[in-house]
Amino acid sequence: MKRKTILTAHIIVTSIAVLTIGCFFSFSLIAEIIGNQEFIRQVKTGILYCLPVLLFAMPMLGITGQKLAGKSKSPIVATKIKRMKFVAFNGVILISLAIYLYFRAIDNNIDSTFLYVQIIELLFGAINLTLIGLNIKAGMKLSGRIKRNTAHNN
């Protein structure tokens, strides 16, 4: 497969992942702020039903990223790979939390335990969005779309 095709796929799945995680995060936060239990149930159901999108996008993101990285010894690439390992680990936790919160919500167990778990999920989601954002910035440095700072390459 041509490098340009792989890069295009990488950009598309990155966009899908960021938009999906961003929507999950935003709707969960809005639902908690509003506090309407029916809306919370709808959000948690929507997240559960949309998880397959993320379960497709994230591995594709990793695969295309690895293909683009090749055997590069660039410190920027090495940092991106380390971040993605952490994103993947957090992703497993986030999926577990999403499923747990879904079942609590549909069983009408929206209580303080639900809220504490929701806060943890929001923290992990924010961490993943930040790490993916840093990787997007690093990718733009690698592509030359933004200038590299030689004092701090990540």
C-alpha cells in the first residue's frame, strides 16, 4: 500500500477516534451537569451502541501509525508510540467503565457510585483526548505542517 494511502487512512481514523471520544466525553459531561436520569440513560445507551466505531478506529489508528513509523528512530515517533500504548491501556479501562455505567444507568442505579465512576471515566477520557491531541501535534511536526522546536521534540 502506498504511503500516501496509509497516511490518508491514518488521518481519517484519527479524526473518527477523536470525534467519537470527544462526543462520548461531551455528552457524558452534559448529561451529568443536566442531571436528568432519562438523558443519562440515553447517553450511556448511545455510547454503548457507538463503541464498535471506536473498537474499529483505535486498532486501525495503531496499525496505520506503525506502518507510517516503519523503523524510524525519531524521538518524536518513539514518543508517539509510547503515548499510544498508554491510550490503548486507558481505552480498555474506558470500555469497561462505559459498559459498567450503561448497566447501572439502565437498571436505574444512577447514584453516588455512578457519579464517582462517571468522574473516573471523564478523567480517563480527558487523558486520552490529551494524549491523542499531543500525538496529532507530533504528527504535524513530522509532516512539516508545524515547525519543529529543536529544544523540545514531542
